[in-house]
Amino acid sequence: MTATGRTENSTADPNTARTREGGPRRPPGPEEGAPSHAGLRTAAPDTTAKQADGRVLVFSRTAGFRHDSIPEGIAAIEDLGAKNGFTVDATEDPTAFRQGNLNQYDAVVFLSTTGDVLDTNQQRAFEHYISQGGGYVGVHAAADTEYDWPFYGGLAGAYFESHPQIQPAAIGVEDRAHPATAHLGPVWERTDEWYNYRTNPREHAHVLATLDETSYTGGSMGEDHPISWCQEYEGGRAFYTGLGHTKESYAEPEFLGHLLGGIRYATGAARADCRPETGYEPLFDGTGTDGWKQAGPGQFTLEDGTLTSTGGMGLLWYEGREFGSYSLKLDWRMAGDDNSGVFVGFPASDDPWSAVDSGYEVQIDATDAEDRTTGSVYTFQAADIEARDAALNPPGEWNTYEIRVEGERLRVFLNGVLVNDFRNEDPERSLQGHIGLQNHGDEDEVSFRNIRVKELPAPPDEGGN
């Protein structure tokens, strides 16, 4: 599929616009409750692969300051659409915001909009669109838009406050699994106009990247300065990036990958865990394996902040301490049809089979039986296959597990979606114990990043377990 040419001052009426070739919009997952594995070096993603079908509306109306990079931004998104299989319409006509028209789009991009750009009826139509599973992408000055519309403020995540002059700065990439940031290294250095925001979105949105205020002048938010985030909001999906002020941004491969990943998330073409995340401590932060120990043959190699399995069957387990009630989060990627798993609830041992015999494995495997494939508690309980398949990104792309253990209850969330709810009823086993990563064998290549944990209160009926 190729993108349409942009439609200036057009309502993009569905009766006259090109027929959408993609499938229906994927509904959002429930709230809580390119296969080539071409090395782990940091690199811009392949922005030429056909990754998604669908239709995107780019809206760039301004009622305040107008960025001279808007034409470059529109052209860049059109090019991303042409190379990645989604159609792009562009407009500055607010009458495009009506229910019958918006329904044809998988996401709407607010490209450096400023001021009050929609009237009350248009706002209501957009609210309805989001409530029905629509996607929102906010770029740069989208945060300088519609200050008197609370719904929009919540959707965007935070409003613009101020900015210093254009200058280089360092961005800390917190989430290296989200499609907007998975291609980046832990630190991303670039030049842009760096926004300060009136509030910090961390409590209600999932922060993807933050600014290091020691790397430039004029920051006013301190040590925690989010610059890109995502969230599920009122039934839809939202992605915002504060980047993209300059014309040059739209020729940078890394920024284009960032923008493409945000669009893919917002359209539902790629899944990610965008729930707010606070209170976690790192068990593996990408710099070393202190506290971890290899049991059995094989190993995990460490490159670009990523552990990758080789050989086996062995187990890299966290020796530092046992865990009782906790939330364990980690990012993982299969190169192809590979096999690995995350073990919980096993005793300290130099024998990897101890974890198999005494613990529980949350499986990673693309094609085995239902109780032995991704999301299952291996051989004990299959995942909810329909929910799992809807949430799962394919081999070559990153996924996020949350393994939540509360007493003898274990829940598995895949990219923020609950896919398994298991209870241990075996008196000879317990979910309390150590955690570990399996390196399954010579033919299996599975990678892990950003392993973190948060202790949870013990359930009242579980005593101290």
C-alpha cells in the first residue's frame, strides 16, 4: 500500500477519500486486571518494511505559534506510511473532526498544533472517536494546544510550560521495549527545542524517555523530566513526544523510528505495556549481572544492555535474594521460533533442573502446545489464547511481561494485558523463592532487557508468604 498525497484544507470525507485497505481497528486491550535478529547494536529501525495496514490523519492546524517544520513533518509521515503500509491524509480543516469521518482512521496525529483548534462539537466527536478505540499521536507543540479542554489535556498527558533555546541534550531511554524506543540505546543525544511541562505525567502515563537536565541549560523539571510517554486513555491509545521542533528532525533516522513506533502503537499495529510504572528497582539494568549466577551449561551474552541466551539447558538466576509477593517486569524478544522462560518460586541451586522440578516457568515459545507456549505456566495452565494472541508482538519485536506474584497466586500480563491467572495448590511447591531466566539450547535465541521488581504487600490470607 502507498500513502495518499496530503489533502490540504480537505475534510477527508470517507465518500471521496481513498478506500482504506487495512483491517478494522483493533480494540484496546483490557486494563490491568522484521524477524531478522541482526545483532544487538543500537541502530535506527528498518523504516522501509511493510509493518502495518491502516489509515492515519495528520492534523496541523495552528491558532498560535506556527512551526516552520510542519511541512517536513507531514512529508515524513507520508513517507513512513508509503514505506510501512498505511495511508496518510493531512488536513488543517477542523471539520474533519466529525464521527462519520474520524471512524475511518486508526490514529490521528496532532503535528505541532497550537492554541484552540477545535470547536465544542468537533471536540465531542474526537472524544467519541477515542472512546471507541481510536489512537492519538501528539508531536511537540501538540502539548501547546487546547488548554481549556480537560479531555485533551489528559490525552496529551501534560501541557507545555516553557522552553530554552535550541541546543543539544541527552535523553535517557527508560523503556527499550516500546516500538517508539526499542531501536534506541540507553542514552540518545540529539539537538532540538526542549519543552518544560506544567505537570509531570508519570503518575498517569508510562514514561518512555526523560531529559537529562545536566546535559543542557534551561530545564526546569529537575531530575525527573519526561519527554516522551504513552498511555491507554478513555478507551483509546495515546503516544506523545516532545521532540520534532526542527526541520532537521524529520530527516533523522532515529527520530523517524521514534515517530513510526509511536504511530504503530497508536494505530494498534504494535502492542506495548503503557500502564503507569512507579516503585520498581532494577535487577538487571543493562550494565552487568551482579547478583546473578549461571547454573548449568550455556550462558547469556551481554551487549547493548541486552542479555541473549546461547547454549543450554541452563538457568541464569538471581542469587541476591528470594521473593515472596512482588511484581516482576522484564522485556523479551525471540529471534524466531525459539524457546525460553522465566522461572519463579524455586530454591537456590547450581542445578538448573531444580527450578524445573520445584518452581514454575512462565513460558516463552511461539509454537508449542497451549500449556507450553508463550504466556502459559508451563505444563500447569495455558494462557488465555485469544487475549495472548491479541497482545503478542511477533518474533523480532520486543514484548513486556509482568509476572505478579501475590502469595500463591500468579498473574501474567503480556504488554499490559492479563493473559494468565494461576493459583498454586500443590503443597510441595510455593511461588516464594528465586527468579531466573532459561537458556534452553543451541537453537534458541531469546533476549532480555530491563529486568525490574517491586515488592508487594502479602495478601491478608497468605500470612507472611
